[in-house]
Amino acid sequence: MTSRHKRDLFEELVAEVRRSQVATDRFDDSVADALGINRTDMRCLDILEREGPLPAGRLAESAGLSTGAMTTALDRLEAAGYAHRVRDGVDRRRVLVEITPKVAKLTMRYYAEHAAMGASLYDRYTAAELELLVEFVRRGREFNERRAAEVEEENRTRITSDRRRSSGSPEGPSKG
């Protein structure tokens, strides 16, 4: 294989991943609309569905939310009947968030075809090919998670700095 052919294949792969991200985002937007929730809430449900019940703080961290934003999202999800807070069976002081059976029923309506397509792809690829795909996707995900955290921190720093400047004081608004 020539290096030009390899470069073309790699560029095609990256382009397909990007198109896939856009298509997934579009589909998830549509499902969130159908469920009557926003994308942030949808992201929280996805995390809970994959990882099981979690403390609210860990869910907030996984979703990239502040604790205040997490509380608001949980209030919306509870009001919709999609999640609820429960006492941890091991540490009664701790509260976990879990999805309701309603979520599984509703999401299967939209994601059942994805599961069927996954089964057909499973049959198509060898274990070695799947290992390669897992590595490629994992490395991209890890990179995006790291970069998201960096940009989120830059945004927090910028917002704090902008607030201080708008108050006319390097320390923030005066309390006198």
C-alpha cells in the first residue's frame, strides 16, 4: 500500500467519524425531542443507562456539569418520570440517581434498530478487527474528553475574569 493511499484512507476514516458524530448528534436530538427533554438530560440518561445508578456528583462529572446544573437536570428528569434519587443500600447517607423502567421502554422504541445493526456488524468483523476499532474509537474519545475538560476550564476562567472586569474591580463587586 502506498503512503498516499494510506493517507487517503486515514482522511476518509476521520471524515466518516466526523459525519457519524453529526448523524448521531442529529438522531439523539430527535429522540430527546420525542422524549420531551433536552440534550443535557439525554446525556445524563445515557450515562446512567450505561453505568447504572451513580451518585449525583459522579454523574455531573461524567456529563460535564456543575453540581447546580446537575440538580436542575435531575429535577427535570424526575418530573418527567425518567430518573429518581434513591438511598445507597451500602451507605445510607449517600444518594444515587437511577433511571426508571419507563426510560428503557421508551428508548428501546428508538434504539432497537441500532441494536439490530450492531448484531449484524458483530457477525461481520473478526475479533482482531474489533480490537482495532475499539482502540481507534477509545483513543478518539479519550482525546475529546481531555480537550473538553481543558476548554471547559478555559471557559470558567474567562467567565470569572469577565465578571470581575464588568464589576470594575479585580476582586469582584464591592460589598460596601
